[in-house]
Amino acid sequence: MHRFPRLHEALDYAADAHNGQLRKGTDIPYLGHLLGVCSLVLDYGGDEDQAIAGLLHDVVEDCGEQHLAVIAERFGQRVAAIVEACTDGAADASGVKAPWKERKEAHLAHLDEAPDHTILVAACDKLHNCRSVVADLRTIGPTVFKRFKAGRDGTIWYYQSLLEIIARRLGPAHPIVVELTETVASMSEAPVSP
């Protein structure tokens, strides 16, 4: 039997940090995404540190850089390093993030060099996001891409680029790579908005 005693504390931390936040363009509490990523991490063989990082992976990006030191203190340096590597750009002191394409290219380069235990968490995050987009494509159609700054083409470019890195790092036969490949393909094959 596996017990994850620190996971409960991480769930409380994530719920407090993201309190009131919703998934982009929906009424779904943001916590649902974090729980989904954590679940995928465990499904794909991650350890407790990786599961905790799955819960906390967006805290710095969405709630502020001040959380990184707290995460390191409360959950350990390995968790903090994974969270930092999964962060694709925090806002500066005035609340402004770098331009989208610049942030995404820097994040891709950073992930290409990140440790394997980080790649699993990043892959689970991206798989959960892609699953959500594909589900919305089935129900509301290609207008779902209007939620994203880069639109359909930029969003698909980003996920295809992520997939290339994740497949190279974990291997094309890794079960999460297989599922992510199928999900990104489903997203890519979606019709263009009229």
C-alpha cells in the first residue's frame, strides 16, 4: 500500500493558492486541472515528489514567484525544482509576463534540458490540457481555440513542439508519449473555424 503523507498538505496549499481561479474560458475550478495532473503523474508511475509537483506546478506561474521559496521549504528542493521547470514564465513586479511566443520558446528550451523526473510532470500537465481541448472540440467545436492567445495554429505548434521534446526525452514507446501523441493528433485534425 502506498501512502503519500505530504500530498494532503500540498493539496491544501494548491487549493489556497488557486482559490477562486477557473480554467481558461470555463466555469471549472482550476483545482480540477491540478488534481488531474496529479492523478496522471501517479497513473504513469510518478513518486510522491512528482505528484506534489503535479499539484503545485502552476502556483508560481499563476500566483507569484514568492511561492517558490515556500514550496522548497515545505515540500523540498526537488519539488521546487520541478515546479520551477514547469513554469513557463511568471509575471514581473508590475504583473506583466513576457510575450507569449518568447515565453513558450524559452520554456521549450528549458524543458529540453530538464531532468527526466521533471519531464514526466510536464508531460502529465500537457496531456491533461490537451485532453480538455479535445473534449471541448467535440462539444463546442474549433471556437475553443479563441480561448488561447496564440489561437489554433500557435496552440497546435506549441503542443507539437512539446510532444517532440517529451518523446525524445522519455522515448516514443513510453505510455504517456503514446497517449499524448494521439491527443495532440486529435487536436491538430480539428477543423478550422469558419
